[in-house]
Amino acid sequence: MRHPTYPAWLPVDPFIAGLLGTVLLAALLPATGGAATVAGGATDAAVALLFFLYGARLSTREALDGLKHWRLHLTVLACTFAVFPLLGLAARGLVPFALSPQLYTGLLFLCLLPSTIQSSIAFTSIARGNVAAAICAGSFSSLIGVFLTPLLAALLLGGGGGVSADSVLDLVLRLLAPFLAGQLLRRWTTGFLTRHKKALGYVDRGSILLVVYTAFSAGMAQGIWHQVTPVRLLELLVVEAVLLAVMLALTSYGARRLGFDRADRVTIVFAGSKKSLASGLPMATVLFGAQAGLTILPLMLFHQMQLMVCAVIAKRWARRDGGPDPDPVSPQGQRRRFTTSTARAIARKSRYAPSERPRSPARS
């Protein structure tokens, strides 16, 4: 899918500026009451439209190829439900120096959540990654997380709680059903989508901005910003920045070591380093009840951070996509190395004209 390009003279990427502006708008004018209901409904509609368009764009063969990519899915699940929780447990040593007990509980709960779906897919699409695999990886993570996250929370946090079958049905209706509908209607919508590629490129970014505004407005309505001191907030930001940096580095390095190509590495980095706010908020309400206000603060901050950081990475990878893969181990890198060496050999041979080439000793 082609994405809109922006003038080179702009000092800030418009998408990053849009994210910052959305956060500021939610802080100054949060959606509350009836407006929150409208914003929530608009967010659900935007996410459903996003998945419908992804289903309509992807061919059935591409979707099945993404489903069969079991090594990629296992890698994303291992990052989400094994590496992240281990890092969360390691952060216990920061209590009470950098984190209060309640903020640490929220940080560990964050590490137990499934991966995002819509933002991972959107950033994968922007960076020209494997969108089909990203859809399947995000969906698998969310479906497994519905059951695994409460179990991990009960084991590691000492709490209880569960998720009803209605949550699974809601997940299917809101995410997978629009994607399947797009697949079924693809033969009738392909022409329209092809004619409006540029306009539809804004749907990815628009859906993320709407999710950010709705989630940030919910936090403002709960007044969670008044329950923590500025020093603790800064310390929490530093801890989460380190957590995100470690996961981005581990997913990138691990995907390379496991031999994935560029498109799959993009998917693993974006799907394996994120946590879902949409799944985390209702789960926190079930698990923590009235104490969920401050506990979800690490999740909200991490969510905003991962969107902004991954937006920068996705745009940078998208600009770099026109050139060959710089990884010398990948097939693209090997082709580049072979092409470069061949060109050098031809250049060496062409330094001499036929009459000027030095003759061999036998002929002389």
C-alpha cells in the first residue's frame, strides 16, 4: 500500500506532531460523559474499518501464508509472554527506590498483557513489513492473552480474576469479523481500493490517533495524574523507556539471529515489543477493581511511548525500503554483495582497451 509523502522542509514528521497534538488535546479537552461514549464508538468503528481494509487488500494466499508462518508466531508469543514477564520480574529490584509498590504492580501487569493488533499492523504496513503475518500474530497474541494474562497475573501478582467468554466473542466481532468480511468482499472492493490508495493511506494513522485520544481521555477522567508525584512519574518514564529499548533491541537482534527476512523482522519488532491498552484496561478493572486507577498508569504511559517511538522507526524504515537490504546474511544482502563484487570485476577489466591490455608472457 502506498503511503502519503510529506514535504522534506517540515521540521517535524506530521504523524509525530499529530500524536503529540492528540495527547495535548486529550489533556485539555478530554472526552467525558456522552462524548466519551461517542469517542469510544468512533474508535471501535475506525478499528473495524481498518481491519476490513486490511482484509480487502490482502489476497487469500497472502493471508494463508501469514497463518502458516508458525516460527514467526512462536517468536512473537515468546517475546510477549516470556521475555516481557521476565523483565518485569527483574524490575522488582527497583522497589522502593525508583518505583512504588503500586506502580511496580502496574508495571508487572503491563508485562503480562498481550500484544497490540491495530497499531502493530499499522506500523508494519507503514514500514513495508509482512502485514499478513502481523494480523495473525496480533490476533493469536490477543486470543491467547484473554486466557493467559489472568492466569499469569494470578500467579505473579497474587490476585485473582478471570475473563468471560463474552470477551472472546467481542474480540472476534470487533477484529477478526471485519477482516474476514474484507476477504469475502475483496473481488468487489479491489477496484475501489486501487483507485483510492493515497486517501486510504491515512486510515492507518487516523485509527492510531483516535485510539490515543480515547485512551488518554479515559485516564484524564479517572484523575490518575494527581495520584503520583512528578519525581515518581519521571522515574517511571525512565524505567519504561529502558524496558521498551531492551525489547526493541532483543526483537531486532533475535529476529536476525533466527534468520528471518526483512519483512518478517519488521513484523517481529512491532508485534513483539508492544502491549495492548485496549485489552489491558478492561482486564485491570476485573483484576484490581477500585484500585485499578494508579495501576494502569504504567500501561498508559508505555502505550503512548511505544506509539511515538515505533512511529519514528516505521517512518525511517519506510524511507529506507527503496534500497537493498543492508543485512549481509539475508538473501537481499547476498545479492547486493554479489552485484557489487561483479561490478567491481567488470570495472577492473574495462580499465584497458583491447589493444592496451597487457599481453601474457606466452604470447610475448
